[in-house]
Amino acid sequence: MRWTQTIIPTLKETPAEAEIVSHKLLLRAGLIRKLTGGLYTFMPLGLRALRKVEQIVREEMNRAGALEVLMPALQPPEIWQRSGRYETAQDVLFKVRDRAKKEWVLGPTHEEVITTLVAGEISSYRQMPKNFYQIQTKFRDEIRPRFGLMRAKEFIMKDAYSFDATDAGAQDSYRKMYDAYTRIFQRCGLKTIPVEADTGVMGGKFSHEFMVPAETGENEVAYCDGCGYAANVEKATSQVTRVTGEAASALPEKFATPGVLTIEALSQAPYQVPAERQIKTLVYMAESKLVLILMRGDDQLNEAKLAGALGTGMFRPGEPGEIFAALGAHPGSLGAVTSTLKNSGWTIYADERLKDAVGMTTGANEDGFHLRNISIARDIQVNTWSDLRLVQAGEPCPKCGQPLKVRRAIEVGHVFKLGTKYSQALDALFLDESGKQQPAVMGCYGIGVTRTLQAVIEQSHDEQGIVWPVSVAPYTVCITPLNVAPDSPVMKLAEKIYAELAAAGIDAILDDRNERPGFKFKDSELVGFPIRVGIGEKSLAKGEVEIKPRAGAMTAVKAEEAVSAVQALVRAGLTA
Ligand code: ATP
Ligand code: MG
């Protein structure tokens, strides 16, 4: 490609809309353009890089034995009603109406479609295992689309779905995808860490997310340098101690705490109740019922774990009015002590750390009053004990006890072992070896292809611009002649090298713009081509050209060795 024939609208200034470096560079390098929030056009070079990521994904999925299909993005809501996700996924579902006013759904993911397909096509254990994948546009009504391609309303995902006759088979399919993902991200030049993940609204047995460590990531990962434990904080646990103390015989005692509304305030003089001796009472509306959630005063509630305990993702914090009507007090004075609850019939969830806690202080369900000497087992009727805490950096690793670290990361891929939730709901049944009808055991596996592309930039850039790995660069080589007059020896050599690279199967762009060298160099560094071949009159007089890896030092090579020098660099890049 010749630079003047394509369009690479590089920008000197950073558009104000971009907050994170990869988004700034995508715009500045002219790779994408915004239509409106969360919707982007891929410009020719951005699309080339995207296609390279897609191709890596495709090759590795094929290698792992998955079968490429292409499903409709437009889906009937009925299959979402059957799976139960018409409600649980309503936050992200885009809905449209046709001319007959019938409603349709724009697919945010395709479990319902593929399971419907398999229900019709697979009826025997002999036809399994099967793993279907596609690379396709997804639609999600994100609350906060941001960071360019990272969180868009419309994005490209590779989604795969495995169907097995046995649980052991499903485990095997999962492992194959896990390994394929490891290879895919490696080939894209991305350093990822696989972490244990929450299964959330997808349902399912267990899952891993592939995370790119980055300060700008929207996830937090807890990890241990000692044993390699790593988990999304939504899921992470630690070895925490319980509240210990002598079994108290003292009875609950009410005391006045005027104006005290926080754990912090109660820990100060004159009360001086340490946070770990306080019970924090939270009120949540789960589906349409208020529930109480108890945490130790110095712990934070982890809503992903709460979803697991509640068995639904449909919950929100209670509103002050609702809370007052139900408990007779405002937040700050709430508690779950049986004798202070106006109504019976509360469902009370408590964090495991509070089990057997004695000598605790909590709200009295009367504004301005608290109760001390609370012994959980005696005074509170907990219905469900669960791990509900958010782990904190420094807590002991659940596996080996070394202090956990917490860092931010970008989720680029996600593998789930689903079980039979969807196959049961959508009748993907088969006859097993003994002729018995069974639901297929499923797994699902997603890669955010567009997000992965941006994550590469987030991880690989410098002051000057993007530093593409060879595997996903829009063009591997940028040939930069410093004289573009067609008859000049410089331009003639540039053309010759350009043709030879093409013949060697290396994609190159020829910067044939009649611009100052500095200007051209700046642009090629901003766009981030892995290798630049600079040809100027001075070096050519010595029979040489300059070869500059984007992140390395410039070397002069004999003009006739330019192509083999580039090939050597590419080989090194591809195997790096
Ligand atoms: P997130 O937690 O970031 O919202 P998710 O867990 O809902 O993502 P999945 O359903 O696991 O996403 O989708 C598979 C992959 O699709 C994700 O790992 C991510 O790379 C990508 N992805 C999800 N939502 C978006 C989005 N709004 N824009 C771009 N990529 C996305
Ligand atoms: Mg996910």
C-alpha cells in the first residue's frame, strides 16, 4: 500500500474525549473514528490490525477443533424468555420492534441461539463433543460506554459454545479452550494472567478470565506471588480470622449514640467500639423482597458474591424510605437483633467471618441508639452464612498464606463451564449410550476481539505512539524514502524494496508523501509499524539503507541486504 492511496488521518493533538492512552492512540494514529459514544468506525489501518487479531483467533480455534458458524445478531425474545435471561440480562439487552410491532433482541451473546440450534441438530452422544464458534458483532446497552473500543455499545466478539455428553468431556473441552486462549493472547503479543472468575448472571460451575494487567483496567485482580493464586476480586477469598472472644454472658444493652451514623464515628471517643467489633447491617431489595446483610464493620460487601448467595443478579440497595418503613430507623442505626425487628419473616444473610462472633455492637433499629454485648448465635437469626467480603491487599492468600496483592486489569477473554442450565431450558437433549435422554453439558468461551486489539496498544506503546507486535501490526514495514520524486535513485530503491518485500510475503506501506523526513518519521512512529526502512540520499551514497525496529536501535545495512534484514527481524518478532 502507498500512504497517499490510503487514508491515515493522524492527529497531533489528543481528542478531548479520550481518557486512556490506548484510546488516545487509536484516534491519534487514525485507526478508528467515533460516530457517537460507544460506536466506532474502523479506518483502513485499524481494520487491518483487527483482521489480524481475528485471524489469530480463527486459526487457534480451528486448531483446537472448534467449528466456525455465523449466527444471526437479531434474535427472537422468546428464546431469552425460555432461558430466563429476558429478565436477568435486561440491563444490557437492546430491543427493537419490527413493522408489526413485534419485539426482537440484538444479541449481546449467543447461548440461546446456539442451544436452540443444537436442540434441533444433535440427538446422540455419538455426535459429541462439538464446539461451535463465531466472530461477530455483539450489542450491549452498557450503562457507561467508555474508553473507546474497551467498553462499546457494539463490539466484535469471538464466542464459542461446547456441547459434551459427559461432565468429564465438558471438562476436557474447557481445558482445550483455556489452552487455545493462552496461545491466542501470546500470539497477539499480550501478557495475560488467567484468573478465577465469578460466574455471575451466566450461571454455571466455574470460570476463568484472561486479564491484561493495566492501571486503566476496569477489573481488580487479587494475586499471590508465592503460589500463583489469582482471582478476580469479585471471586477472591483469603484466610481471614474470625472475631474471637470469650462467650459473653452479658445481655444486649442499649446505649445512646446521638448523631452517630457511621462505623468510623462509633469507633471514636466517647464510644470507641473498634470497627471489627461492629456489625454493619445493609438492607437490599432482592427481586421484590427486602433482605438484611450483615458484615463485620471493617469489611466491605462484595456484590458479585452477594449475587451468588441470593441466587439472582436482580438486586439493589434498599431506598431510605423503604428501609425506614420496614425497620423503623434510618441507615446508621440499623440492626438485625431479633428483639428489635418490627416484623418477623426477614431473610438474613451474614458474612462467614461473623460466625460465632461475641461482644459485638450493632444498631438498635431506633435512630440514635445502638446495642452492645451482641452474641450472634444467641441474638440474631441468621438464615444463610456465606463468604460475602471483598478481599483486601495484604490479606493472607487462601492457598499459601502469603500476603495477597491487588492490581487493576482489563478482561479480554472469559471461559465458563456452564453445565446444563441452557441445555435444560432450551431442550438440547441427547440419547446417551444406554439410550437415556440427557441434557448436553455446555461450556461457553468469549474473547473481546476489539477490546483485545485496544489492550495490545494499552500494553505496548511509548511516548511517540503505538509499538505494535509484528503479529497484529496494520503493516509490518514502513518504507520511508526521503525523496519521492519518481526518478530519484532513493524512490527507485524504495519501490524495489517494496516489491521484494511483497514477493517475500511481508506487508509493507510505502510512505510516498512529499513531506519532511521528521514529519514522516513521527507519523510512522505514532502509527507504530514494527520496522521502518529509511532510505535517504546520504546513506544511499554509501550503498546503505537504515533499518529501525520500532522499539530498537537503528542499524545501517547494505541496500541489497535490506529485505533479508527485515525478514530476520520479522522472524524474531514472530517467535518472541
Ligand atoms: P465486562 O465485565 O467487561 O462487562 P463481561 O464479563 O460482561 O465483560 P463477557 O460476557 O464475558 O463480558 O464477554 C466476553 C468478552 O467480550 C469479554 O471478556 C470482553 O473482552 C468483551 N466485552 C464484553 N463487553 C464488552 C463491551 N461492552 N465492549 C467491548 N468488549 C466487550
Ligand atoms: Mg466476562
